[in-house]
Amino acid sequence: MANRLKQRLQSGKACVNGWLAIPSGFAAEVMAQCGWDGICVDLQHGVQDYLSMVGCLQAMQAHPVTPVVRVPSNEPGIVGKVLDAGAMGVICPMINTRAQAEAFVASCRYPPAGQRSNGPIRAALYGQASSYQRTANDEVLTMPMIETQEAVDNLDDILGVPGIDAVYVGPSDLSLSRGGAPVLDNDDPETLAIYDRIIEACNRRGIVPAIHTGHPDHASRMLQRGFRLVSVSNDIGLMAQAATAAVQATRQAAGPVAR
Amino acid sequence: MANRLKQRLQSGKACVNGWLAIPSGFAAEVMAQCGWDGICVDLQHGVQDYLSMVGCLQAMQAHPVTPVVRVPSNEPGIVGKVLDAGAMGVICPMINTRAQAEAFVASCRYPPAGQRSNGPIRAALYGQASSYQRTANDEVLTMPMIETQEAVDNLDDILGVPGIDAVYVGPSDLSLSRGGAPVLDNDDPETLAIYDRIIEACNRRGIVPAIHTGHPDHASRMLQRGFRLVSVSNDIGLMAQAATAAVQATRQAAGPVAR
Amino acid sequence: MANRLKQRLQSGKACVNGWLAIPSGFAAEVMAQCGWDGICVDLQHGVQDYLSMVGCLQAMQAHPVTPVVRVPSNEPGIVGKVLDAGAMGVICPMINTRAQAEAFVASCRYPPAGQRSNGPIRAALYGQASSYQRTANDEVLTMPMIETQEAVDNLDDILGVPGIDAVYVGPSDLSLSRGGAPVLDNDDPETLAIYDRIIEACNRRGIVPAIHTGHPDHASRMLQRGFRLVSVSNDIGLMAQAATAAVQATRQAAGPVAR
Amino acid sequence: MANRLKQRLQSGKACVNGWLAIPSGFAAEVMAQCGWDGICVDLQHGVQDYLSMVGCLQAMQAHPVTPVVRVPSNEPGIVGKVLDAGAMGVICPMINTRAQAEAFVASCRYPPAGQRSNGPIRAALYGQASSYQRTANDEVLTMPMIETQEAVDNLDDILGVPGIDAVYVGPSDLSLSRGGAPVLDNDDPETLAIYDRIIEACNRRGIVPAIHTGHPDHASRMLQRGFRLVSVSNDIGLMAQAATAAVQATRQAAGPVAR
Amino acid sequence: MANRLKQRLQSGKACVNGWLAIPSGFAAEVMAQCGWDGICVDLQHGVQDYLSMVGCLQAMQAHPVTPVVRVPSNEPGIVGKVLDAGAMGVICPMINTRAQAEAFVASCRYPPAGQRSNGPIRAALYGQASSYQRTANDEVLTMPMIETQEAVDNLDDILGVPGIDAVYVGPSDLSLSRGGAPVLDNDDPETLAIYDRIIEACNRRGIVPAIHTGHPDHASRMLQRGFRLVSVSNDIGLMAQAATAAVQATRQAAGPVAR
Amino acid sequence: MANRLKQRLQSGKACVNGWLAIPSGFAAEVMAQCGWDGICVDLQHGVQDYLSMVGCLQAMQAHPVTPVVRVPSNEPGIVGKVLDAGAMGVICPMINTRAQAEAFVASCRYPPAGQRSNGPIRAALYGQASSYQRTANDEVLTMPMIETQEAVDNLDDILGVPGIDAVYVGPSDLSLSRGGAPVLDNDDPETLAIYDRIIEACNRRGIVPAIHTGHPDHASRMLQRGFRLVSVSNDIGLMAQAATAAVQATRQAAGPVAR
């Protein structure tokens, strides 16, 4: 099956990615109609597990967004399960060494490129059942997270692992690992210098640099800086911000009786 | 148990109410921290059923919002179930006649005021188990919906039913029943005249006039007009609007590469 | 399929019935191994809905208890669904008139005895698929609740409806309807006189008198009085009492350090 | 949104309909790829409730089948909920009189044709949000069930209710109500004469005659007889038959060691 | 508790095993009445997780099939959980080395044979609570999967690990790892030679050779070849095949109007 | 956010802890009102998974108990998820070596103390969103289980790992690992000597000694012996004991008719 997110990236376009923390297919199908290029179900920090993710993937399938999943850790069982369920991209946290990157890629690729086990129970539904396995190694995006100083130090080693399609920067963990606060939209010069180094190293190898952001303004600046894929906030954060603003605007405009 | 929404209304303040269509306790507990006075779980048009509502009520309980539920229809079984689960207010659609209003109130009140059956399985957890039943008839807000021309015609009959605490105007159904389009935030003079008539009739009897709205500006105008409780959009609508805006803002600011 | 609860009642034995308010098949299968003759999934005041009930019925099936369900109201849709799911007895709240009793029985019986619709999706699994429909009208226990003064006044009318197997007394609602507090285990003489009248009227017609109770001592007294089936507390109540007692006993015996 | 099932029927083609009793979006999405024209989620006799139905509708949406739902009873709350969730056709059991048929149609149609309440929370996702309400009265198929002798006697009264698109024959209930066994695929002459009468009455009024069947051979004969839509067995029945056959074939072919 | 599957295998009989990919206790209980000797809940490639598996195990318990579970990976946490939930056999994917086999067996056996942690929360329900732990090491079937060339190369090492009861061949992964397509029912001579080698090695050690198959004819040939346990397709595959055939047969027999 | 359980322990008081095996927020919220200081959701041996745990944590939040979670194994993905969901204490089974203890602590602590990834999706709701990450390393209780002879042998090594707040003794596994039966409340002198050694070693380092027990009498003796936190039975065990006793008491008192 064709991966639209990959096609768009390959055509030179940048992608805007949504993020699902609410364990609800209904929230997912509505998000899928908001204009994102891809949407990631977050099994790591989202309130999601395997079956809620399946519900989200099912609910998104009728809409033109590419389904991505972030796994909770670099464990082959769950990587296999999210791919079998139809994820067309996998984000894996805390890839700090070449060995970890190799293990992650191996979990995502069928032999001989890796050790993924056959059984694409939902994934094969996306395309011709007989063709999924032939194209999956090419179509599935592998996206290890670069989110520690150790990972930055090992960047070339990690990027050199065959089969990596993108790296996904986790800004708040990167900041924590460098002794800072867990800030998402970080504009300090040292951090930006690391971002530039990552972007450059990716560009040298044809790998897509991606990053998580909290707001559209930071997201757009990151795209201008050279990232090719940005996630912006998530379902619950967008809802909470909008709800808080709606309450305040209503009370404000209505006057003292509503405060 | 004290009903904060009722207390605030009795103190002369107006209330801003949130609305839950997403069947997720996680969405509910986040909404419960956004500043609303009350939050309604919508079993009629929301993607909710009894058990998802229980999850929402559980998740909201630690936060200072009064739980309200809209039932799908004026059927005594479901009215009893939402009250037993801890709803402190019940909105019932399509109350068009005095007989319907009487049946609804009877479902909400213990004898001798009504025919509610005893068994407040979660509701009693909110307060002293031994006291819930003594105070429930006073604390639970009954809120029949006025949302057809027939209901407007029968307004005095309906408001005269003992035990009605508020009426909740459904603007889009009211418009449909009057031959219009299903518009939520309606400012045409005829509609506003009906609203004024409802507000006035409520005020004469000490009943709270309430209304559903789609945006803070309309909500605040309705409060200024005399409504005492307004709901503003819902969880999924706020999320979808914010998500669509975030995608567009990101693409716009990033330039052609992101379109 | 043979209904063991009915067989035991017909053999002249009294039955002790358990009660499920927790929406969990795991709680149900453990309750099913505690010695009850029957166990009722409570869709009215329990935290249960149709699918949690199915999970409870599935989990109980391997164990020697007869599955009973209390529906939330006398609505034919839900009565049909609980029977199709395998309930071998149905308790229906608030049967106050002969017409209500007739409607309830009609929902429980296939034609010509009633109007139940064919489709025993799980029920037929209990026995030979081809035989369920032939025996269901005989095996399924219909148990209208007598829980208002109105019902007591109409007792003979109600009991005269063909197809009623038992009446289930709801003590706290009966007390509420008579102007009292919602007490479960009620020993005042007027109440006991009503119980005796119900027992006697049932005995005259070969109908089983049943009652809900809160504690084993009251339950056993009700059996001695002539009731033939008693429910005792419920899953959550038994757990809460035992947990509270365990905490207190531990703190007490451990001394001041644990208070 | 265009209703493909309706379009196909209007083009003069007959339709083959699938049936979902398993409460699983995964089963639904696989069924949706098996070639059916429409698929019905059965809330009456299936092991389904509102939220499992939503999961099935979400999972089917990417596939070219029209979603239909059978409600458990002619209760306006649930009819509204299944339509809001996106059902493009509603089958309602036990429509025996003109009044019942009128009430059912009223629950399915927005004013002025009926009394459906506005709030198509998922349904509007299928098309342009602003257009759903304008076309829903035309696109949604109303399908009362004719499944008792009483309904057959009142056939012309029922068919004369404006807004009925099809009638759905329930063969086993029809047989039960006429004193027979609950047989699905019924070829006795009296039954076939009733079918012919229904088909003819439908054809006179441009209403689609539909019927439930258990096997392809009976289904195809019913189509040849004049029915325009047939359902064939259901998900669980097809699975059980195939599984039983697979076990037997394996044991048979493997020889004594496998018996 | 006695393990019927094990008893049957020990008596010299071959076993036919079913397979559950649908996360539904209802599908499971129906499969459990189709004649299989054992049924496996597939947590690896099935749309299953821990709680859906519990629902399947509960629903199967009343029926004479032995519950087996395939875990997603060789991780001790999930192996312990499936055993505690009552699995009487565990299939573990991708056991390629002796060390992996030892780790798997250790997860399945209580000390001193292994390192399983005590707490059989559902498993003890199957038998006498006090006896489960005494017999579990004998009754639980350990079934590592042989599904790579590496595993075949290490066969004797793997089979030599004390406590292995069976090996389960995964044909499509074995084919992939050997450079072929992911074919399930594989009859090429090289593959059959590997199967024969596995069967022979198992027989030498009293270990049961088992294999997954797609169709009854291949399954029976595998039994004739010497495998002692075969799985045949799965719930969803059997359903999809039967549904597709039913649609086609109906359209075919009905003629052009139904195409 | 302040951790009440930790505060109470630091004040010199002993704590009584509840235990949740039933996957139900309703059971959890009722347990949370029974007087426990903390309550642990058991993902290892309980019938719990991640989302059922979230439901339990949500339902407990309004009540004054500190939420604790036992993870199924020492795997960083699940440790991170339970903390993000709001666990204020984590119990980890089978910590037998210093290296395992270090890995567990690293999963629980943000850098620089460990490697926990940032994203406290629910945890931050408990307090000020901006402060959770600053205080979490101090507030979250890490509780490795000492439940094998190997762990006892390595006790000083394990206790020496910086960041361990308590050790939680698993009596039945400890007994199994020492060649005994899986007894929970164990009073044999050798076992008690081990307990005393653990208590003493903990006291030397300011670490809290904790233990699981089956009954209040043993629990209180363990507190008197020097343990500072005891868990007593669990939700399902307390329910089953109480239910069995209620049935027996009722039958006994009612006489022969009820046996």
C-alpha cells in the first residue's frame, strides 16, 4: 500500500502531523478530518494501549491521513503488533546507540532486512493482501527518536543503520538529558545548534528530520529551519486550550454575573 | 450532597457549562480542569452510552465541576440509571407537553414527589450514604428541553409542573421544528423573541433559563439577554476547531513547502 | 436447557441468590464460585449495561449458578436482549398494575404465550440449539417486582397474570412509597404484615415469593417467614464491608503506629 | 451523503446484505471486504450495543458497503442514536400497526416529515457537515419489520405510511406468530403465499421488499421470487459453520488418529 | 487441573486446534463449540490484548476445549500474565536459540524448575485453588515456535532444554527467513524435509511436533506426515472465506439482477 | 504533588495498603472509601492492564488514598506508562540483583537521577502542571520486590542503589524460591528471621520495609514486627470470603430448607 506521508516527503514537501493521546476512535476520526498529513497514536505518553490504537486506526482509515504509532519502548513484541495493525510509520523512543537503532529497524522489517514476523492482520487490509508483505519494507517509515545527549553524540552511528527513514526529535527529553527543564518549544541557541546538526546529518543521508512541537508558530519555524515533519501539540492539548479559552471568553464578555 | 451548580445559580450568578461527546474519562477529566461550572455528558447526540458516562463521571469527580447528563429520551430506566450513577442534573430532550414534563420529573424524584427507584449506587458515594436520599429531591436539577414550537406553545403548562428547576433550550431543533435550518447560534428577531418569552416565563416562576450555544460570543450574548446557564460547543468541536486552525497556521507560516 | 434455580424451587428448597453491581466478568466468575444458587446481574441499580452483563453471563457459565438479570425498566427491547443473552430469569422493577405485568410477561414469552422475538444468540448455546425455543417459555423465570403500595393494592390482579413465576419484593422502594425511609432490612410490623400477605397470596397460586435483603441474618429470617428466594447484599457491598473491617482490624491490632 | 444501497436498489438491482452479531470493529471491517452491498449491525438479537455499533460503523467506513442498523425496539432514543452515529438504513422490529409504523418513521425523519432531533455527531462526517441534514430524510432507508400475522393483516395500513422505503420480513418470528416453529428458510406454500403478497404490495407502492435468510440457496430463491434485498446468515453463523466443517474435514482426512 | 489437550496427546491421538484473532468473548465461545481440541488466543498477530484474552478464556471455560495462548514475544511479564489468566498452553514466537528457549521455559515454570511468580488469579479457579500450583509445572504445555532457519539449525539445542512439551512450526516466517514468500501451506520438498527433520527430532525426545496451517487439506496431510497438533486457519479467516463464498453464491444463483 | 503515603511514612506512622485485582473503576472507587492509606493496582497478578489501571486511578482520585501500581515486569515502557498515568508509587517484581534494581530506579526517575522520559499525561493533572516534573523524583515511591533467595542474598547490594524508597516482600514467591509452598502468611522461624534481616537492613538505610499479607491478624503482626507498610488481601479475595460467608450464614440460620 502506498504511504502518502512518505510520498509527500519524497516529493520535497514538508508534513504536518497530528497526535492522539485520547483513547477513542471518535476523537481519532475527527482529528483525521482536520487537515493533518499524518497522525500518530501515542502508546508511550498517550492514554493509549494496543486495542485503543486499533480503534483509532480503524476510525482514521476512511480519511486521507497516514497512520503512525509511537511505541512505548524498543520491545519487538509491541513493534510487531502496531505494524500488523496497520501503522505505516513507527516512532520509537530513546534510541541512543547504534545497537538500539539496529534492533528497532530489525523489528520493523521482514527478512532478510530484519526479523519482523509475518501476520499483518489488519495491515494487509489496506492493500492487496498478497502485496503487503512485498512492499512493507519499503513503505513503512522507521523513525527512531533522538532525545538524549547520548543519542546526539552517537548521531552518525545511529543514522548509519540501514533502513532508517526519519529521526524524530523529542525536545523536552533532550532538554532534560542536558540538564534543562522539560521544555517543548525550545529556542535557546545551544538547542538550535543541535537541531541544525541533526538536520544537516539527516540531509546528508536522505533521512527525514522530524520534531515534536507545542504550537503552530514554533512548528512553522522548525519547518523553516529545515525539519521536514513537525507534530503540533496533541488532541487533548488542543481541546484543553480551546476549552479554557472558550470559558474565559464567555465569562469575560458576559460580565460580572458570569465570573 | 451539595450541588455547586445549583448553589451558584441560587446566588444569582450565571453558569458556563461544558459538554462531553467523546466517550473517554480522560477527555472528561481534562475538560473538568478548564474552568466550567458544570459539565454535561451527552447520551443523546454524543458518542456516549451508560458505561462511558460512568467513566466520565468518575474522572470528573476530583474536580470542581457539577456533573450533568443529557438522556437520550424520556424513558424512566435511563433517567434512573444516570441519577444513580451520580448525575446532579438531568437534561431531557423533547419535552413538549405537560404530561411529558410530569413523567420526566417523576423519574427524577423519590416518592412522594415522584417515582424514582432507590439504589444510588454511585451517587451515594458523593456524600454521606445515609443522607443522599434525604437531599436528592432538593439537589438534583431537572432540566427539560424546550426545543419545538409545540413546547413553546405549551410553555406555561410545562413550567407549571412542580419540581422543574430549569429549562434547556435546544436552538437547532427549535429552528427545525419552526421550518428553519438547524442553526445553533440564532439571532433572528423571531427566535430572540421566543427566547425572551422563555426567559420571562422562567423568571416569573424562579426557574433557570438555559441554552445551548456554539461559540463564546453568542454564549455571552445569551447570558446578557437573561439566560442563566449556557453551554458552549463541546469537547470534540473545540478540539476540531483548534486542530484545523493549528494545521492551517503551521502550513501558512511555514510557507509553500508545507502546503 | 434446564434451569437449576427453578428445579430447586420446585423441589421445595429455598434459594440464596447473589447480586452483581460490578461490571466485570472476573468479579462475576468469582462470585459464581461462592455457593449461591442463582446470581443476578443488575442492569437497574448496578453499574452494568448490556455488554458488561454479557461478560458476566459468559464468565458464570462454567459454574453451577443460574443466571438472572434485573432489567432497568419494563421496556421490551432490553427484556428481549437479556433473554437472548442467556438469562434464565428476569426481574423487572416497578410492576404496579396488571397491565404492566401482562406487558412484562409478553416480553418474556414466545408466541402464543407472548410476543418475544426469536433470536436467542447466546441463550441457545446453553442447550441444544434446536430445543431452546421449545422449552424457553417453561424454563425462563419471570419475576416482577412488588415494590410500591400500588403494587400491593393490585397484588391479586398482578399475580393473576398467566406466566408469572415469582414476585420479587423491593423493600427499600416499598418503604419509600409508603412514606418511610429507604430501608432494606425492615422489621416493623406493618411491613412484615405486607410480606406475609404477599407470601400467602403467592402460595395460593404456586408463585415463588422472593425478596432482596442486606444481611444474612435478615435473609434467613425472611426464608423462615416463608420467602423462597432471598438475595443477600451484592458484590460491591460485601467487598466494601470486608475491606473496611480488614483495615480497621489491622490498625486496631497493630496499635497506635497504624492509626 | 449518497446511500449506495439505495442507489443500487433504485437502479433496479437486487442487494445482498451482511449481518453483524459480533461486537467487534475488526470483524466488521473484514466483513466489509467480502462483497456485501450493505451490512447491518444487529442491536436486537446480536451481541451488540450502541458503542460496539459505533466501532463497527467506524471500521466499515473505508469500505464500499452501506451501513444499516437494526434497533432493539421502536424506541425513539435508540433510533436517533443509531442515525446520529451514521446508519444509512434502520431496520425496526415488530411493526404491527400503522401507528407503530408512523412512530418509527417520525423517529427517522427531521421535521417537518418527522420528529428526529438534530445532532448527527458521526453521520455528518460522512458528507459535507452542512449538507447532511438537508439530504438525510431522502437518503436514510426506513425498514420496518413485518414479522407477525398481525403485521401481515395490517400490511396495507403500514405500507401506506409516508416515508417507508422498504419492509424487512423476519421469517422465524412470522412463523412463530402463526403457530409454527422458528424456521428461517421457510418454503411451505402458505408462507410463500404471504411472501408473494408482501412483494406485490410493496411493488405497487415502490417499496423495497426485503427478507432475512439463512443460506445462499434460499437467499437466491427469494431474490428470484421478487425480494429486492436479502440478508444471508450472519458473521458468527458463517464462522461457526466454516469452523465446524474445517474441524470435521481435518479429522476425516487425517484418519483415526485425529478423531 | 487436568489438561485435556495434553491427555489426548499423551494417549497417542492427534489434536486439531482453533485460533482466535477477533477480540471477542462471543466469537470465542462459539468457536469453543465447533469441535476443536484446543483453541489458541493469539496475542502476537491477532487483534488481541491481555483483557480481550481474559474475555475469551472466560467465555471458553464452559466448553470442552483447552485454552492456549500465543504471547507477542518472549517477555516474562506477559508469559506470567497469560498463565495466571488460565492458559494451559503457551506458544512463544521466535525461539531461535537454546538461551531463548531456557528463558521461555523459566517464565512458564514455578521454582525450582523455573522462575514463574506465584499468583494464578484465574488459573486457580480452574481447579482446586490449593492444587493448581502443585500441578501447573506438569500440566502447562510449553510450545516454543520454530520459525527461522536459525531455529532449525539450533533444533537439537532447543529441544534439549528441559521442560519443553511441544514445538510449534510457523511456516510463513520459516519461509521468509529462508528467502521465500510468506506461504502458510507449503509443500515444496525442501520445506517438507525440514518438517520431517523436526518431527523426527521431536519424536526422539517425546516432544509434540505442531504446525500452523491454512486449510483442512493441508492440515490433514501434516497430521499424516507426523505432526501431532495442527491449527487450521483462524476465526476471522474462516468467517471471511465463508462470507465471500455466501455473497458470490447468492449473486450467482439469483442471476444478473444481483450482480 | 504531595504523596500522602510518603508523608505518613515519614511521620513515623505505619500504612495499610489495599490491592486491586478487579479491572473496574467502580470497584476501585469503593475500595478507595474503605480507609486504606494507599491502594495498589496490580498489573502483574491482577486481572488488570494499562487502560483498566487508568480507570482505577481516575476513580480513586477524588478519595484520600495514594495510588500505587505493581508493574508486570522490570520493563521500562510499562514503568513509564504507569507513572505518566499518575502512580505515586511503583512496585516492581523480581528484583534480584543490583543491576535490576538500578534499571528499575532509572525507569522511575527523570534525568539526571535516571532515564524516565518526559510526558506525565495524567500525573501532571494531580498537581500544578509546571511543578510535577520538578518534584516527581522526590515524591514517587520506588518499591522493588524482594521475593527470592537470590534477592535476599543480594539485599545489601540492592538496598545500596540510590533512589530506592521501600522494599516490598513477596512472601509466597520467597517461599517458592526457597523450596516451600506458596504460602502468603508465613510464620515459620526461618522466614521470620529473613523478614527481621530485611527490616533491619532497611532501617539502617532509612528505607521502608513493606510486605504483602493475606489477613488482618498477620498484617498487624508484621507491623508489630517492624514492617512499615502492609497490604492486606485484595478486592476480589475480600469479596469472595465475604460472599462465601454470607451464603453459608444464610443457609445455616434458615435451616434445612435452604441447604
